[in-house]
Amino acid sequence: MGRSFNLELKSEFIEAEKIPDFVEDFSQKMNLCDDLKDRVMLALSEAATNAIVHGNKEDLDKDVEVKVVIDEKLVLITVQDEGTGFNPEDTPDPIREENLLATGGRGIFLMEEYADTVTYSDEGRLVTMTFKR
């Protein structure tokens, strides 16, 4: 059984600024290497921002719940929002030529690039990411 770390975010964009200190804290406590810490930082920042902005639509009556469990082999992260959900299959591919100059739409792509696995449940309101240590 691993060690758990939790963070609750209000649904306003500025709350995403809590992610770097949160990641730094558990990374130090669990002795994560710099490469893993950086991958977690980027993926978690994207997931939390997506949950705040797209999931909860910055509705201050809704929260985003971040849970991290770390053991000797794995970092498991869940990000839960209270929005209406979405189907990740419906998101445009950001590396297709017609999307290359778009100002957004890369968050899911980046999460999938940096995490070892990314899964969606609860109709897209719960994102689970794993990172091998």
C-alpha cells in the first residue's frame, strides 16, 4: 500500500497554480527522480486545468479533487471534476495538420504523452493517470 496525498481545488483558473508546490512536496517526500517529477507536473497541471476550465466551467460551486498514491513501483493520480463529462474520443487530434495552429486542445495529448497510462471514467469526469517509477 502506498502513501496518499490529496488536494482540493476550487474551480477558478488561478487554483491551478497550487499544482507545482503540491507536486514538489510529494516528490520530495517520496524521493521521485527529476524526470518523473517533471512528467507528473506537466500531466497533472493539464488534467487539473482541464477539470477546472472545461469540466467545471470555472463554476465556484464546484470543486476538483486530486488524489495521488505513490508506492515503490507506481505513481497513481486521479483528478475528479463535477462537470457534465465528455467523451475523450470526441476531442480533435492536435497533431493533425488542420489543428496544428489551434490555440488549445493539447492537454489530453500531453497527458497521454507524459503518463504511462491515462483512462477516463464517470463519463469523463474522472481522469486516472499512472507513472512507472
